[in-house]
Amino acid sequence: MHNKMIYEAARERYAALGIDTEKAISTLLATPISMHCWQGDDVRGFEGATALDGGIQATGNYPGAARTPAELMQDIDRALSLVPGKHRLNIHANYAVFENGEHADRDALLPRHFAAWVRFAKERGLGLDFNPTFFSHPMAASGLTLSSPDDNVREFWIRHGIACLRISEYFARETDKKCLMNIWIPDGYKDTPADRQGPRRRFAESLDRILGAGYDRDLVAVSLESKVFGIGVESYTVGSAEFCLEYSAKHGLVPLMDNGHYHPTEVVSDKIPSMLLFADNIALHVTRGVRWDSDHVVLFDDETREIAKEVVRCNALDRTFLALDYFDASINRIAAWVIGMRNLEKALLNALLTPHEQLRALQDAGRFTELLAAHEELKTLPMGAVWEELCTRAGVPADGSWMDAVKQYEKDVFPTRS
């Protein structure tokens, strides 16, 4: 009863600003976030890889990492049980689950190799998103994939991209939910290149071939993700922001922005409103870069809140594919999932509880002193009471208690994985 009274007081406080907390709660509970499977096993997948390449690093050696599909799915279940709302699951191609002794290389992957993920998703009412995996493979050893000057390498990865389109269509048909297939390649050069345009021309031609194979746009949205640099490709990346934005605009793809993939002084929150003026849809990989694209667990920090604010105040929740992308092996991996998911949800709730029209009116009227004061006063409003009520209605533990479930799971399950 006491918690209910606190919520009612918070509801009245927000109502005075013209904000309906009930609408905010229902909107957030209906907003899916795509949770990335690769946090559970440090991006290794099920191909037997022991090391990552393509500029990807997962640091830490916290015990209990999932070693098998069953263990990863068990961990995902535990994480999602501690996050309010119905969400989606984001799968990389190196997480194919081969059954009955079968195996296929990445250019020969078939929908049936992901049947276990479809069963898992359908049983839980989850949507599925998909990513071709252009790294951690012998055919990516040169650091170049779709932009490689080697015809054999390039053809291999084109076949992989086409195979992934078919798997994405399969996901959408089986789950009755549209699938986002995101393309990101690690291609680039460590030192100053002698030819900047040639690799990008080959990348464009490879993408043309993949998309030219055809796919059902009612079932699949294809996104293209850029990156400013990576470990081993510090001087030049083929899939730059300019390339990916221009190609996406020309071919009707969804531009995907990862807030760790830009120069340190750039912020994705500032890019979102411009993108939404011209793109029907955008996609976001929400992460936290520390000095570089280090993929730390998402916090309820300034940039996460600003990203959520821009999506909400542009009225674009239904036009934005929201996903997380980080992999921290230095802490409990399930807790890492839960912390990031709940923090992005808190950021969205904070945005839904913000009186954007009032603030916009102050800005348009040039009343900047009042605008600054209003921004600061909003920071101490009782959002926490609304969040606790939301968790209660969703049947998940509130802040301060969900960690107990993670600790118990670690105690019961992780010793069996040593």
C-alpha cells in the first residue's frame, strides 16, 4: 500500500505538468528492445572459435560463460525474466545450432540451422533479429570481406549475405514479426591506404549482389551499420558513416547508428532528429564507449537519456529499431544484460515523462532562462516511483531486489560450468 501511495503522489506531480504516467507505462511496456545474444558468451558463437578478430575484443574472464546453445538460452531466459516488457532477441550468424551431426560453413547456412532459435522465440513470444557474421572466420583473416580484392573471398561473403537474407525471412515468417537484418563489416586498413575509393566500390558492388538476390521487404528490413575505426583498422574503414548513409538512402535500407561508432565528440542523439526527417525508419545499437568503441554496459547516463528523448519527442518509437550491443566479460554476464536493458527502458520512461511540448514552446519563444530552469527541475521529479510501479505491473523485481535472483542463479548454475 505504501508503494502505491508513493506512485499516486508521483502521478499527481506529473499530471500537473500534463504528463499521463499511465500512458507512459503502457507505452514503455509495448516498446520492444532487441537483446543481443552475444553478451552471454563473449561473441564466440557455436563454431568452436577460441579467439575473435575483426577488431572485436571482449575483456574479462568472469566465470559462468555459456558454452552451449542450451546454456545460452537458459541464461537469456533468466535475464529476460528480470526485465519488464516483451522484447526481441538479436542473433548473429555464428550462433547457428547444428543438429543431428550436421555442419555448414557460413556461405551455406540454411534456415533450419536456426530452428532451435525459432522454437525458443515462439515459445516466449519474442521477435528475432539477425546479423551476418563477417568476422572470426578463416575467410576474414586478411581483415577484408565484402571489399576484398580477392574474388574468392568476396564471393564467399556475398553468398553468406544472401544466406542470411533467407534466414531473416524465415525468422519473420515463423514469429510473425518483422526481422531486422543488420550488415556490418570490419573491413579496413591499419595504416594510410593507397586507395580509398576502390574498397568502397567493391563493398557497394557486393551489397548490390546481396540485395539483388531479392528479399521480402514486408518480412525483412535490412540495415547498414557504419564505424569510424577499429582495432587493426585505425586509419581507414570501408564502411564509413558517409558510405553507409549514402548507400542506405539510395537503396532504401535502414540506417543503423551505434553510438560507439563515431568520433569522440560526436553524439548519436544529435543525429537522430535529422535522420528521422528523411528516413522512414532508423535503427540504433545502444552501447557505451569509453574512450573508444569499447562496448561497455549501457548506463542511465546523459547520452542514453538524450538518445531516448530524441526518439520519443520525434514521435518515432514505431519507426525506430531499438537494440543493445555490448559484451562485458568482466562482470556477471546476466547482470550485464539486465542492467543495460533496464537502463535503456528507464531512459525511455524518462523521455515519456518529459513535457516536450512545454519545453519546445519555451525554446521557440526564446525564453531560455526558463527553459534551463525547467530542464534542471525535471531531473528531480519522482520517476523512480513510476518505474517501480511499472516493474510491479510487469511482474519483475524492482530495483534493489533483482540482483538477488542473479546471485542465486550464479550460485546454482555456474559451478556446473567449470
